[in-house]
Amino acid sequence: MVEENPRNVVHVNIVLVRADSPEEAFDKAEELGRENEHTYLNPNHKTVTFT
């Protein structure tokens, strides 16, 4: 998401997760998602957020 921009930009990363159960895979996937969330200012001084 870019601050003050009504469009949503979508970028998809596909990651293979090794786990012994669907629950463990889900937990690992959520953790990977949280680890890759970040926010920064773009060159136009607008806040960009990855979730």
C-alpha cells in the first residue's frame, strides 16, 4: 500500500514450507509473512507498507 494512493499494488511471493502437519505449515507461513512486513518512505516521501 502506498500512502494516499487508492490502488492496491499486489506482489506475490511463493515459498515452499516444509512441515510435519498442516497446522505447523500454517504457523511457519504466518511467521514468514510477519518477518517480511515492512514500511519505508518512497522517493516521493509517501509511506509504502508491505503486509
